[in-house]
Amino acid sequence: MANITKSDSFFVKEQEVVLFRISNSSGAYIEITNIGASIVSIIMPDKNGILTNIVLHYNDLKAYLTDSYSLGS
């Protein structure tokens, strides 16, 4: 069963910017913002079972506000 949590947030001009995490029982998860539903990370196990982010992403959630490359779209 999936678990949805709000893992980070901040305000810009009275609008809350939120990072949501959807995870499963194996530890894999996806993180999505409410800024155009941008995908920030998809954490999946590699061939050795080590969880790895497979999405090209910014290290700072605030960078998605000025993103000119459409990362996570």
C-alpha cells in the first residue's frame, strides 16, 4: 500500500510550495511538487538493491521556481 506524506514546504507570495512523497513498503518512493506536478525524484533499487535516484533534478526545491530547463516535467 502506498503512503503519501508532505516532506517539505515553503511560501512564495502567500502560496505554499509543497513537496509530496509517495512511498511503498519496499522503500522506493517518488517526490512531486505542486509546481506543475514536477517530479523531483524517483528512488528505485538498483541491481544490487541500493536505493538510487533515477531523475535528473535540482538539489534545492526553490530552484524549480526559476527552472528554465523544465527538469521534472
